[in-house]
Amino acid sequence: MVEKKIVEVLGRFRPISLEQMVSVRLMNRTDTKFLTSSDRLATILERMAADYYVQEINGNRLSRYHTTYLDTERQDMYLAHQNGRRQREKIRIRDYADTRQSFFEIKDKDNKGRTSKVRLPLHTLNYTQDEEIREFTRTRSRFSLYELYPCIETDFKRITLVNQKMTERLTIDLSLCFHNCRTGTAQKLREMVIIELKRDGNHASPAKDLLAALHIRPIHISKYCLGSVLTDPKIKHNRFKSKLIQINKLTRCTHGTTC
């Protein structure tokens, strides 16, 4: 029922196509994340409809994503988050179900909080044998492709909004499901929503003002780290304990299920 209401509200937005979105890709940007619950999302969207376009692909305004996060045997990229390092890296494979495209992506965050992302189209499941991917990783990452392994898989649905001035992009992720490739444990967070505001610069943001008015505060959270903590009870996670308390207030977790 909640998703049906969300789809109904999205029908009130003016659409923007994937081609029109090119000018607001924001591959070098600042990111601000917020957490809320799925039962509040329809109300939030209703109040955004006048100021934002919604991305539409093949008639769909609620897109399906699958992501596989790669890390080393020691889980160096996870530990960089856990240990509070400001300069961090993520490497992932992202599949866009609606467009049937896959990309190998490297995301870097610098010590000023800016995020940059580079990516290559992925044409084979056996990416370790792809010479272009090997060279891409060698020149863009501090890690070798051969030391990386699938760690966490995520499935979720995403709404993408763009403001009328085309200066910011808002992604809204819901129906999140995590699967740990090492432990085999799955975790669903059906009632949690992650909103991410992506901007190049400090432009005025109707969404940021609305979320502040609704007392929805920014939070530093990573889907990779969240999935790791929720599906591996042995992993070090001191830094994330306060965030888990906040998540538990928003959602009921379903343990040990397949997504």
C-alpha cells in the first residue's frame, strides 16, 4: 500500500528523461544523506512536486538497482569508514535493471568531503578478465583488481528528482535489501528510506529546507557499511552503533531471509 501511494504521488511530478539528465550527472559533488521512514515518504514527495522533475525511464519513475560492492580480503575500504578516515574509496558494480546497463564504478571522497565518481560500461560478468577494467582500476584506484572480492550485494528501488534550476539531484532509495557474499546472511530494511542530496556548490535547495522543517537531520551513512554491519555480527562496527540505534527507531529488520 505504501509503494502504491508513492507511485501515485510521483504521477504529479513533471518528468525528465535520462537524456535530459546528462547535464546534472554531478560526478564531482558534495553529498548529504538523510534517513526517514517509508510511511513518511509520500508526504515528503507531495511537498516537493512543485519544485522538482522526476526521472522517467521507459515509463517507470521508480527504478530497480542492484549493486555489488568489492573489497579486499582484509576489508580495507570498510575499515577506512570504521576508522574515520576522511579520504576513502569504494569500488562497485552497479546494474540498472530498467536500462539493462552495468557499470564498474570507482568513488573517491577527499578530505574536504567532496565525492568524485568515474565508471566504465561493463560488458561481461567475468570483469577480472577484462583488460580495459584492469587498466581502469590500475590507473584510478589504489587497489589492484586481483585483490578485490564481492562483499555486499544490495537491491533497492530508487526515485531520482532534479530541481528546476538543474543544479542538484536528489536520489531516494527504498525497499533496501542486503546480502553478504561471505556470511550468506541477508537483511531487509523495507521501512527505511535513504535520501541523498547531491550538489556541485552551495545552491539553494528546496529539499534541504523541507527536510530541515520536518526535523529530518543529515546523517553520515554508507549502504556498503550498513549492509556489512547488518549481515556480519563479527565485524568491527563501534563507529556505527549510534546510527544503528537511529535505524532501529525507523524500521523493523527481517533477519536471515533471502532478498
